[in-house]
Amino acid sequence: VTRLSPLWFESLEPLTSPAPSSRRTGPRLVPRGHLKRGPVDVQSLLFVSHHVIASGTMAKKPTNARKRFASPRAEFLSAAFMSFWMNTIGVELALVRPFLENTLGFTNVDAQGLFLALLFTHLCFFFGPFYGKKSRGALNNPAVYFLFYLTGDADADTASKGALSAVFGTIVGTFAYEKTSRVVVPFIITREGFSKGIVPAVAAGGSVRGAASEATVAFLNFLFAGVAPKLVGDSMAPYAGAFFYVVTVVIEKCRYSCGFMNPAVVLATHVVGGDAFSTDAAKHVLTYATGAGLGAVAAAAAKAVADGKVPGSKPAKHATSGKTKAKTKASTTTPARVSARTRKPKAA
């Protein structure tokens, strides 16, 4: 608790887009330091708070992909804003815990539980419809743009511009937080040992296991985001997605990668941390980019199978009730059959 590990969050597509769209609202196929393996600790959890849940990947292909996405400017501003404020979770934790214990009288406040509560709260805000409208539908994650490109929801030009805008926005937001924290934090947190810097992200499990962990976490979150609207409804889907991501973070426990799901976040930590041009930094960024990319590929493949686009596969059928089946059967009965059934025999 006395140290501030890097906190970043790059959300995927907001659940409500202000622009006309053929997409459904809500996520479809479907929103950290050197960490040792072992039980989850506060530093690991702090390092883990990076945006993740990609929204909406299960919708049909839009008639005009460009209208569905935020402009490069809006994407850049949203990524910078989100990156900056998600970094503040560590500061909030360092302020709220003493307040609960010293002022409100709570005893032995669990730092991990408090961190997860703050993480979930931030995710609910950034994944919710209010921020979705204000950000003009920004995704804040290059991996999500790649996923939309694979599913055919975004053309190459839209995906590349959006991804680059998200990357630069994340770097600027992280840089702004790092500079601001060095000036402001000493005035509000006076105790020693509270780190105000940004720690470059490194996969604790190494390149192979780190990439595999990232791919698994990304795929599961993308997949859950796709089914969440059907499970809990469109209005609750963003909050269910935020909760699901927190669950995956707790399970992964930063043993291998911490489940960033956003290579822009990793790159930003190395740029702001000062080793962006080193060989090690390139390896670490590539590990996370590979993992997120593989997760997106797996999610796109799952969508293709569900849509019946893969040879030998059939579109997923929705379950219907007995009454619905009866109505459907009745509606398919031809007039000739009806008249034949209802026609009375002629008198002799």
C-alpha cells in the first residue's frame, strides 16, 4: 500500500455510441513492474489495473464502418484522459484506507479488497454509457481495433488510425500522470515509501507464458463481452463485463502477465519509464502485443464460427419456447392446407 505501482486502464468500445450505428449497444464478443510469482499482493493488484474489456464485437457488419468509431482526435483525447485517471487508483487507495481506519473507525481494512473495489468502480464509469457518449465511442485500445478489423466491423484505414491514436493518447496520459504525481502527491501523501513513478511493465512468466496468459485473458473477456447482453441485458452488460475482468485479474494473480490486454499501456510504461528504446523493452512490449493479438484472433474466429462463416459450421440457433414454435408452425401453414382442413364435406 505504501508504494504506487503503475495503474493504467484502456477500455474497449464504450457501451453506448452517440453516432448512428448498426451495432448493438454494449460489448459484443465479449474497462502491471517486475512481479514475482506467488500469492496476490497489493503491488501486483495495483500493477494489474489496465483497461481491458473490449466491447462490442458480435454485431453485424455495419453499412458504414467509419460512422461507428470515434475520430482520431476523440480517440486520442479519450485514451489520454482514461490513462491519466486510471493511474490515480494507487493514490486513491493510499488516501481512502487511512480515512476508513482513522476517521470512520474501521479496523484492518483489507488493501486488496479495497483496491479491487476501486478498480471495479473506475471500470464501471469508463465502460458505462455516460463516458461512452462523452468519448464519442472511443475504444482506447489498439487490440480492440485489431479485433474489429478481423471481424469486418472496421476497415484498415479506420482501424489503423484509431489504434495509433489510442497508443499516443495512452502515452500522453501516462506521461501527464507521472509528472503531475511528482508535484501533487507529496502534498497529499506525506508518509515515506510511496512511489510516484511509473514502473515499466514486465511479464513475470517470461515471454512465452506471458503471451499465453495475455491471449487467454483477452479471449475470455472478449467472449464474455459478446454474451453479456444476452445474460444480463444491455443496461447491465458494462458492469457485468467490469466484474468479469476483475475476476480474471484475481485468478491470474500476476503470475504470468497481469492481464493487461492492451499493448499501448505496456508501451507507455516503458516510454515514460525511460527505457523505451532498449532491447528488453522491445521484447516486453512484443510479448504483450502478441498475447493481445492472439486473443483477438481467437475471438474473431469464435465469432466467425458462431455466424456460420467457417466451412462446415452452422449459425448459432437461439432457443425458442414451445409457444413460439407453435406460432411459427402455424404461420408457415399455407392457405390451401388451412382450407383443406376446415372445409366441410358437401352434402350428398
